[in-house]
Amino acid sequence: MTTPAGRAHGLADLGNTRFLARVAVIAAIGGFLFGYDTGVIGGALLYIKRDLHATSSFDQQAIVSSLLVGAVVGALIAGRLARRLGRRVTIIVAGWMYVAGGLGAALSQSLWQLVAARLVLGLAVGAASFVAPMYISEMAPKRIRGATVTFNQLMLTTGILVAYIADWALKDVAGNWRWMVGLAVVPGLALAIGMMFVPASPRWLVEQGRDNDARRVLQRLHGRDDVSVELGEIEQAATSHGRHRALLSPAVRPMLVIGIALAAFQQFVGVNTVIYYAPTILSFTGIGAGSALSESIFIGVTNVVFTTVAILLLDRVGRRPLLLVGTSGMVLGLAALGLFFQLGWLQQHAPVVALVALLLYIASFAVGLGPVFWLLISEIFPLDVRGPAESASAVVNWAANFAVSFTFLTLASVVGRPGTFWIYGGIGVLAVVFIARRVPETNGRSLEQIQHQLSAGPGHRT
Ligand code: BGC
């Protein structure tokens, strides 16, 4: 039973929630823009094609894929920046690139200008995709770290939904696609300017030898003067292994395997075929283009709603149960989709089955692999390699995203629609096995305790 003293201590552990909320909201604009810029292009492309004469599928793929290629590079560079300049400054740089890329895209006069602008946007997306959660996780007290970091994924899914709505709402406005891609400049400015007014991460400050500055940030975050326990843990973790071990050293390898495998699984279960091609998949089912567009808004809403469910559950039931249940749900959804496309009578008599299967699939992603991958990679790596190790996981995630997005339509035409969804489902089964065997529970532990537990080797799962 919790004693009053225990409860009081528990509340103190939640820290200065108002300050933390402000910090998390500002940093998570990085997540919002990740979602907006990846989600907006599907609808905008319809009009860009006409205006910029992007008639071949090569041209259109160049427009879509330039952001993903930029994101691979951005994720690669940002690991170093996060270590050298700090998480906060890296996010400020990403904010200005969101502004420059958004303006460049909105004002593009040619296909290649647009491709170049989306490359710049991609650099920002790749960087913000993991440095924003990294920063938030280093600021949050352990008892609410899951929810606070996952707030970034909530902003991301909201960004995707807002992009779908903007595409739909602006379709009859003159110069529509320029507004669709250009609107992102506003949150970009908010991110770049807002981040100038929040403190640097205490973990990074300790790594720089600025322990007094770190103490001040911790005091503010925890809302109390005595933060010697927290500071001591960080200092010890920063020095216990000597600085800057190699990324591939035996002590880091097991965690790197987890980060990279989850990065690949998150994409190879095919999530962005749904996020980027929802109207296409829905139109495969025989429903008209108009309702395919509005039904894709259902998918966006489901993604947001179930990410909220994840936020409510992550710090209660833990990361592993959500990952296991969520990934199993995705497998069921994929199996049902495959079956739907396999059985002609289902398509004729019950097209709603496809929508239900898609919604089950996306809801399951939103409680499991969607948020938990980004959360876990912000938790499992030791401080001295956190930047490069998260960066490596994010690079794999973006490269896998690129690979899946650009083979989906071809795969569907070569092996057929049922086969395509079953392949993703098979990968989902492998993911469930991997998670069950290898992924540790990180709930309720400080980042330093997790580091200690994982360094003790595999088998320390609970
Ligand atoms: C993934 C993205 C995906 C998004 C959908 C993120 O966790 O990394 O690739 O588009 O979730 O909600």
C-alpha cells in the first residue's frame, strides 16, 4: 500500500510538471513537423504533377523520396551534432532547416527546386526524428518518461492528420500545393525560436563537464534543491566506462542490435504503405477515390487516438506488453488484409472488412512499434554512445522506410496484393519473436539504471 509519505515522494518524482510540459511541447514540434512533412505530400502531389509537369512516375518518386533520402543523411549527421553541439542546439538547427525547406518548397518553380527543398526538409526530419525524443527523455523524470517521450509520437501522428486535413481543405484554393507544403514554415519558426528558450539537457551538460549547469537544470526540472541523487547517477554513468567507447564495442553491441532490429521491424511491417498510400490501398478495395480520401482521414484519427492510449499505458503496463500486443495485432490485421484480397467474394460483399483490417493494423502500430521504437532507442543506450547509437538506429529506420515505400507498388504488382500483405505479416511474426526474446523492460528505471542492467548482459529482461 502507498503511504502518504510515499505518495508525497511519488508526486515529487513527477517534478515540475508545468516546466517539463513546456519543454516537451516545444521539442515535440520537431515530431509534428516530421509527421506533417511526410504526410502532406500524398495529397499535394496531385496538383504538383500538373503545375511542375512531373508526369513520369520517376519524377513523382523523386519528389516523395527526396525527403526520405535527406532524412537518412540528417539522421547520420545529427548523432555527431547532438554530441558536439548538444541536443538543444541540434533541434534549433533542424528548426531553421524546416523553415528554409518549407519556404523553398512553397516557392519552387521547377521540379528540381522542389526536390532540393525536400532534401533540406529531409535533413531536418531525420535529425528531429530522434534528437527530439532523445532530448525529452533526458529531461523527464523516470516515472513519466514513457508518456513524456511518447508525446513526441502523438505530435507526429497529429502532424500526419493535420497534413491529411490540410490537403483536403486546401484543394480548391489557388496555388493549393504551395500552401500545403508552405504552412509548415509556421511550426518550423515556433520550433527554432522556442528551443532558444529552454535549457540544455542535463545529461549532455554532465558529459561536457558542466556539472553545475546540469544541477541547475535538474533542480528546475524536479522542483527541489536537492538533486544530488539524480546528478550523482548521471555523473557515475558518464564516467564509469571511460568516455566515448566505440559504437561497436562488445558492451554496446547487444543494445545496438535491439535498436537496429526494432528500427527495421518498425518499417518492414509496412506501416508507411498505409500512411503514404492509404487512399491507394483503399481504392484497391473498389471504393471510389472520394471516399478513399475521406476514409484515409479515419486512419489518421485512429493513429492519433491509439497513440494517446499508448501514452496512458506505457508507464503503467510497461513497454514490452504494449510492443507484444501491438505487433501481434498488426499481424492479425495484415493476415486479414491478405485474406480480403485473396477471396473475391469478400471484396464483392464486404469491402468494409478491408477498412476494419486497416484500422486494426494502424491502431496496433500506434500502441506498439510506433511509439515504443522511438522511446526505447532514447532509453537503452549508454550516455557516451547515445548520440551515434540513436543516430545509427534512426538511419536504419529511414533507409528501411525508403526501401519499403518504393517497393510497395512494384511488390504488389509482382507477388500480388495478398502476398504483399502476408510478407509484411511474416516479418511481423519475426518481430514478435525478437521482442519476446530480446527487448528489455525499461519502465520505472532511470536511464542510468537501464544502462547498468543492459551492460550486465542479455537475460536481464525484467
Ligand atoms: C514511424 C513513421 C510513421 C509514423 C506513423 C513513426 O513512428 O517512424 O515512419 O510514418 O510512426 O505514425
